[in-house]
Amino acid sequence: PPSIMAGVEEIRSSIAWSSMEANIVDRPFLRLSYMSTMAGPEEIALQTVRRVVQMAAQVNSQHGITGRLSYDAQHKQVWQILEGDPDKVLSLWEQIRRDSRHTVDEETVTVDRMACREFPKSWAMQLRFMVGDFV
């Protein structure tokens, strides 16, 4: 697969090829997931995550994008899953990866075609918040 940081056009080309192989009718959704680390002090990072989730819930709902954002406050680590129309998800991804409020771990980025959503349409964005280590 192409490097996610290489650019959306390269991803689109790869997905288009995958679509021909998997039949786009059978897999109309794109699921993109990644991990990143928030910038700044812990309290500011937490406030930023909460604002992002609040805004994402509104914007994603308008674009038919669903997903979940899990946040580990102790490590300031984000794990996000987005799913929906491929063009809309990739457009959103382009904005997310350029956002200076976090640093994306490129090795964690995955992009897959899916036959159905994992998350209900009502989940424009859900926050899962973790504090401390759970073993």
C-alpha cells in the first residue's frame, strides 16, 4: 500500500485499484484508522480532544461519516477510526493529518474497503476516554 503521508491522490489510486479487485458495489465504504500523539501539556491536550470530538460529531453527521476516537490521557495518545464514503473520508483525512495539534504515527495508518459500517449512523463521532493503565 502507498505511504499515507505521501498524499491522498496516491491513496485514491490504490483504493481505486483495490475497488476493481473487490468490486466497489460489494464494498462501498472506506475505513481509515490511525494513532497519534497530542501536542502540549496533558490538560490542554484533553481539552483539545474534547473540542475536536464535539465539532467532529456535527461535521461528520453532515457528511455521513461515522467513527470512534479513543483517547489515553496519560500518554496523550489518540486512536481514531473513520468510516464512510471514500472521497469524504479521504478529504477529512487530509485535514486531520495536517493538523498541528497532534503528530500522526504513520506506521499505524490503515485504509480498507468495507461492505458495511461497524458503527451506527448515529455515531458521527464517539469518544472513548481512558485514564491510567488497565492491565
